[in-house]
Amino acid sequence: MSPSRPLRQRDELRRSESPLPGPSREDRGRSLGLQIRGKWHQQQPNISDGDLVLVAEDNLPPQQWLLGRIVARHAGEDGMVRVVDVRTSGGGLFRRAIYKLAPLPLC
């Protein structure tokens, strides 16, 4: 018998006394916070030509996203803008879906 045997038995006893698996108090609070959010019932304005945006990239952190301006819009069948052409400060022209853009407010 090894000297660590009593310690292992004590750890096994603690595991058996632990509460049943389930959501913790933090998880319950987080889910309640998510439940009170409502659906967007107000239509948001379309993005327009000349708007300043950040171009989100999946492989870059937000601090390194490119800054650009909308130069052309492409609407879907419902008349809402779905895709835009963006010109960046480096001179590049990209076509991106609007969910990959973060419009910046002009002061």
C-alpha cells in the first residue's frame, strides 16, 4: 500500500459528494440575460455610398481591420443592400457582404 492511497480515497469521496452536473449559477444568470433580448422590429437604414466602414476579417483581430469607404451597393431581391464594394485606404477594392462590415458614425 502506498502512502498516497489515503489521499486518493479522500479525492474520490469529494467527487462523490459534489453536486450533480448541471448549469451553474453563472450559466443561469447568463441565459436569463440572453432571454430578455427582443427581436429587431424596426428596420435599420440601408448603408449608403460614401459611408466609412471597418472591413471585418476572420483571421485578424478587430484592431487590424481595414478602414474603407463604400463605393457601390448591390441590393437583393427585397431591395435591401446585401453586398457592397469597398475601397480601402491602400487603394484596394473589395466586394464584401454587409455583415462583414462595421459602419462608423460620422461626427
